[in-house]
Amino acid sequence: MKFRALTINILISLVSIFFCTILLIFVLEIRHYIKNKQYLNQTWHDPNTEFDPELGWSPIPNRSINYPGWGELSSNSLGFRSGEIDQNKNQIIILGDSVAWGFGVNDTETLPYQLDKIVSPLGYQVSNLAVSGYGIDQYYLFLKKHLDKFNKLKILVLVICTHNDLASTGSNFCYGKRKPLFIKKEGDLILTNSNIKKHCLRNLFSNSYFLGNYLPYGGTVGKFLSLVAGDKLLNENEAKEVSNLLFQKIYELVLSHNAKLLVVLSPAKTDFIEKSDSLKWFEYVFKNVKQDGLSFLDYIEILKNNQRELGNIYLDNGHFTKTGNLLLAKTIYKSLQEESTMF
């Protein structure tokens, strides 16, 4: 009888501990949700982004804040981190991710702002269509959505972050959040998820107090959650095929507006120790493509001449300081001078 009573007491204790643990997890998750609700409404991925069912996330329009550690961060009525489009000026578009958008610096220290200062006296305006966290697929969709708003487009500068753009393009999630994914089918691109749900499992897991730490691949638990969430990954060759087709789509969009395309390969700081396979692939692609109206800038070759100054140029492994953005702006301007008669 004593053994039976002891067994029952142990079982009751274990059940109590289990339910108390579940209750504690529930309370912490609710507290985390309430604490982050306002943050998530204003910052879905990086500062000034909100959920977007087509793009995964997109910039918040008409905003001006002083972001801690960065400074002024603002956007125009379309969400671009630049002024309103002046249709009386010739237009240059900067397209890319956080490197081009200006991660870690204020509005007057970004690449597009620095380039705008250089070309403004020549009758040009630079618009910043870069969005933090985007892959090549999102570049294409965002450009397609906004390109017709530019009546006098002359140049599109596509800044490729060679560190992660290829990988993110081959996945339907990035930085924990659901994003678009294209696949190649019968020689063309097919968008597999045209209507992303804000509260899909991937996004819910990512915003969880406990589960967010396991994503995307935090061991067995992370892989299980990734499977449950419906994550999809293309293999390396598939990602490269999709990326190539996306580059062609972007080129065709630019060409349809009688503009020119300049592709800039932006390296990571670690690429100066040893070039990543991703950077090597991008270099191979663009060194071997010969199309009218398309030029290519391998920025790592320029930076090798300033290798001793990398500490002043880089903010971290991939993003640039004000000095780095100014150097890139001057390099782009010089390249445009050499490739065309526009300036």
C-alpha cells in the first residue's frame, strides 16, 4: 500500500510539474507577445519594415524616427529611404538589401544619399529602393511593383550582397520570416507562394520566446520545427538557376524603360581572407555575360587597393560605414562615367 501511495504521489507531482511548466511557458509567451506587439507592428525584419503578403516584408511609408545608435531613419510616401520622386530629374535607382539600404547608419550616411550628392548637380536624382533582408527574388518583385513610377529612369544600380543573396533566394524563409520563393519550371520562373500569411507557423515560430531560438536549424528541434512550418530549400544548382533567371527578368525590366543596368558585387569582409564560393559564382556569372546596357563592377578588386582601411570601411562583416558608403558611391559614379556618356 505504501508503494502504491508513493507511486500515485510521484505521478501527481510529475503531472503538476508538467502543467505548471506548460502554464509558465504560456505566460512567458503571452508576456513576450505583448511586449513585442508594438515592435512587430513597426519592425517586421529590420527597422522600418512591416509584414507584406507578397514580399514577406516591405518598408513603412511616411516615417521619420531617431533610431538608437544609428540616428535619423526616414522614408518617403512609397517607403523608399530617400526623397519623393522628382519627375523633372533623370532618375537613378539603387536596388539591393541592407548593404545598399544603409544598415547601421543614418539617412545622410547611406550609399544612395552619398551618390545623390554627387550626381544632383548634373540633373539626376537617386532613389533608394533597397530593403533590408531582401534576396534577389524580392529585388525583382519590389522593382516590378514600383518601376513604372519612374518616368525618366536612366540607370538602375543593383547592389548584390554576395555573402547571403544566393542562399536567401533559394529559400522560402530568411531571418526567421516567411518570404517568396521562385522555382524554375519548363525554363521559366514560378512563384510558389504568392500570398504569404502573416500568422503562418514559420512567422509564429520565429516570434516565439522559446521556439525562435531554434530556428532555422537549431539541431533536431530546429529541423523538426522547420519541417512543421513548411520550410523549403532549393539545392545549390537550383538556386543558381533561379537567380540567373531573376537577373534576366530584372535586366529586361530595366531595358523596357530604356535604362541601363549596373551590377555591383559587394563582398563581405571575410572575402579578403578567402573568397566565398558564392562570390566566386557571382563573379563568374557577370564576367561572362555580355549584354547591351549591362555593366559590372567587382567591388572587391577596388577595395583591395584600400585593404589597410577595411576597419574604417566596414561596419561589420558585410555593411559599410559612412566612409565605406562614400567610397562605394564614388566608385559607382566613376564606373558610370567610364561605361556611358551620361555624366
